[in-house]
Amino acid sequence: MNCLAIDIGNTSTTLGLISGRRVTHVDRHPSDCDVGSNIERTIRKVVAGRPLEGVVLCSVVPVATKRWRQALRKTLGVTPLEVRHDLDLNIAIDYPHPETIGPDRIANACGAVAQYGAPVIVADFGTALTFDIVSAAGAYIGGVIAPGLNLMADYFAEKTALLPHIDIRGRVGRVGRSTKGAMRIGARVGYRGMVREIIDHLRQDAREADAALCATGGHAAWVLKDVEMPFTIDPNLTLVGLRVIWELNTGVVHERT
């Protein structure tokens, strides 16, 4: 049997089937395509008639959440389990206003502890770059939020008269021999420096000095390539966390396969 996991972000929406302990049939598409007919088509594509035990969802886009709820009821006849801080989790929450923690960040923390133990620091390279920390005691204690790569690139194009919009994944040279080349160096090398400084800052506390480092999100592999920091890149970490939360709140526990 399977569970459908859905992660609705500002830039992209990711779906995957939880089959046993594996995440399979992953599908990603831009969140601005999240209109009723497209959502229904995506659900049918991923599920493909397979029997489901349930659906679990995290979202940082309230308007899109409503559309997905409606589409799930229409196509599958189910109401999803939506991630909140007050569900049963495999972590404690040690945070002043836990209701303000993004559901995706909760899912990331749960997935990281399930995969790598605690303490752990999760970096999510999405629309925003977020860092989330789970202490050695297994408690979510907070994190850091910084601009995402695409936000930085878009800001250049929108707020300057002459700087162009760039494909940040283009070739990065040692010295910029064009405006776009110079901007790519700033994006990739500068972003690495920001990540390194934030990690150093978080690890200044002796309790987190030996925390495992894991990264997820669309730009993680590109930014961290050849970086001398012991990150484990886990592209499906959020979906893994959704699986953990779903199991804890439904009583369905799969054997590891």
C-alpha cells in the first residue's frame, strides 16, 4: 500500500508516493501551475490507480492548499493530513511560537532526524534558504532564513536598469568576462560563502558543534558542489519527513525495505 506525500512551496510543488520506506514516483512542477485541472492531472499521474492508504501534505501557500484539498477530494475522495506543530512528531518543539514554524521546516526536521539522527542542521535551498536545527536532545530549537538564489537573481533584474536576468546554473569562471559571467560568480561563490558563514555561526555553540549537516532543495547540489563541508544532499528529505509524520499520526508503520 502507498501514501501520497505533497510538498507545496512558493516556487515548486513536489509529490511522491511513500511505498514501504521508499519515496517513489516523484514529480515536481512549478507552483504557479497549481490550478484545478493541472492539480487533478498531476495527482492521477503520480497515483496511477495504485491503492492509497492516505495523503499527507505540507504547504507554505495557503491559497494553493485550498486548491489541493479540493482536487484531492474530487480525484481520490480523501482529505489530506496537513502538517502542523501540534501533531505527533519524532521531535520535540522548543520554540517560543511554534505555530509560526513553516510546515515544510517541520517536515525537514522530522526527516533529518529519521535519516541522520540528532543533533542535525538542515539547509533547504528553495525560494528562501532556510537552516533548521534539531538539538542533541531531539528538539527543534530554531534556525536561520536567508534569501534564496532565485530571489537574488530576480532582485538584480528588477531593481537595476542594466543588469540582466541570468540563468544561475550557467558556466562559472574564475573571473567574470561578461556581465552575466560576473553575476554568476557572485551568485555561486558568494552564496557558498554565506552558507559557510551561517554554518560556522550555528556551530559556535558546542552543543551543535558536531551536528550532522544535510541539504535539500532545488539548488542544493549546484551550490554545494566541491564545497568542503560534510553535507549529505537529500533531494527527497521533505517527503521523507512527511512519511514520518504520516506514520506517527495514522498508526501505519512500514517495514524498512
